[in-house]
Amino acid sequence: MAAVLTSMRALFAPAPAFVIDHETPADVVAREALLDRAMGTDRRKKSSEKIRSGRIPAEGLAFVARDAAGHVIGTVRLWNIEAGVSREGVAVEALLLGPLAVDAAHEGKGIGAALMRAALLEARKRGHGAVLLVGDAPYYERFGFFAAKTQHLVMPGPFARDRFLAFELVPGWLEGAAGMVVASGRKLGGFARRYAA
């Protein structure tokens, strides 16, 4: 009887308002349109974009949120970077998160938080040590991002120091890291250029 009740509940359970999924090449146009609406067309002038330009996201770390009809209503991507160098002069491998955006019609439903959790969980599973971003500190602090972790690092071009945040997936990963954040990920080419557009 219990199995029948559980089965009936599953039949009549409401469909989820959204799902988090890996980005596919078919999502490019919708993702770019969403980013333009959410951040404006001048978003490409930001310091973070200088790092992302000409690169593709880190392996397995590009996500979208889809509504019940399968439309892209949110996006987040992570990028391979070197977060300066260690005290020993060795490049500190890390990830740069961004942009994170949710369609205005779907804000306030926890989509941004779900994208963040999915991205950080997958980054940890893949053995990455830290994630950096430039964003609103009060929003990102709830996920463990703080400006103190980036105090000896700089972004290319202008950036707001209080918005330059980091989260260590491995405690102490950024300890002693200093210098310029630079891209280290895979470069665009051929099919990849069309995919990441």
C-alpha cells in the first residue's frame, strides 16, 4: 500500500519550476541573449571579459537553468585561470566564475543560488582548488566568497577591489598567492569558437 501511495504522489507531484543542466551548443543564442538583457551589451568591456575572451569554459563547468519548457532562464560558466603565483613562484591554478545571470522574469526563485551550488559542487568534484569572481559581495558571501582571499591579486584593467572575491574549495589554496590573474584555459578554435560565441 505504501508503494502505491508513493507512486501516486509521484504522478501528481508538480513539475519542478526549473532544472540545472550542462550547457550545450544549442544554448549559445539563448545564453547570449539572456546575458545581453541581464547585463547590457557593454558587458564585454569588463575586466573579467578580458580573461574570458578567446577561451572556452573549463571542462564540464558551463551550466544553464531551464524552465519546464526547456528554455534557458539562467547561466553560469567557470574558466581556467592562474591566480598569480605562490611564494615559491609557481602559478596558482584556479577558476574564474562568471557571468552568472538569471532572466528577470524568473528572479527570486532560487535559480542563481542553484546555479552557484551546482557550479561549486562540480568544481570541487573535478579537483579545483579555488574560485574567483568579480561581483556583489553581500550576495556572494553567503556562498563563502570574500575579498580577503584576493587582497594580493589583481585583475587586468579596472576593477572594484571590494567586489573581487574568492572562495577556496581547498582550504589555504590561495595562501601566499600574489600577482595578476591571467587566462590559462583552452583557446577557441573552429567549432569551439562557434560554440562559445
